Amino acid sequence: MNLKAFFISHSFSEEDAVRLAETFKTEQVSKGQKLLEPDNFGKKVYFIEKGLLRTFYLKDGKDITHHFFKENSFTLPLESIFYNRASPYGIEALEAGTVRSLNYAEVEKFTEVYPSIHKMISILLIDVLRSFSERLNSIQFQSAQERYRSIVDNHPDLLLRAPLGHIASYIGITQQTLSVLRAQRL
């Protein structure tokens, strides 16, 4: 889905969707390209039209996957945009693709012209909050097998699209443990 279609699916008129989508810059990203490094002061909102991105951080020199973002989703450095402090999360493209971006200050200007943006942002934020709540619950209360099973059941495409090392760090296990779990055909 392109950005215009995404806006239309969130109750924007065709004309408004075109106008909004045209303000976002289109970027072709290559596999492995870092859009932001950890500890950044990024100010852009990113919409993934095609491809797979991940947010990640560094812990004791290790690269840890924080979250995956597929097509038709937004991501942004929350800490730097809303709290004016460095965001600990970098953003990396795991596949070649198309990303649309816009400075968050421009998005704020649109909320005055298009009040329905507030509703869309609320829906998107609630969706992200639900996702992070589910992830926190899984880390606290599920075994490694259950976390892996959840990926298999709810996001099987990630196993084909993302490197296994990133999936392992996302679910909080080593790549060796992930290999064992995969061999068990859970």
C-alpha cells in the first residue's frame, strides 16, 4: 500500500490524501542502510511503503533488535521528537525498499489543517502501545519456546525476511537457542 492509500484507508478524502502524501519525501533504501544510528536526535517520521525496517540499540557492544516495522507502518525517534533527548534506537533497513519521510514539525502543522490526523495518530499510537505491551508481557511471562511460537504464528514472514540473529535478539535469546527451537519444529 502506498502512503496515499494508507491515508484514504484512515478516512481522508482522495484530495486530502494526495496533498498529504505529496509532502512526504520518497527515499529508496538499500538492504543494511541505516536511516538513523543509535543515540540520534532524528526529527523525521518514516512510513514504510515497501520493505522491512528494524529499530535497534547497542547494549555492551551488542546489537539488539527492539522492534520490526513492515509495510504500511510508521516509525519515528520518539525520545528526540517528543522529549528533546537522544533516542537510543537506530533504524535500519533489512530489505531494499521504499520509505516516505517528513519532518515531524511539518506533521504538526498539518494537524491544524486536517483535524482527522489527530484521530489517525491516536489509532496508530494505541496500536504501537498494544504491540509493546504484548512484547513486554511475552518477555516477562513466556518461555523462549513460547516467544518463538508467537513469531511463527503471528509473523511468519519475519522468519523469511529478517536475519535470524535479529529475530533471536528481538525475542531475547541467542542465535544458537533459536536454531535449536527451529530444529524442534515448534
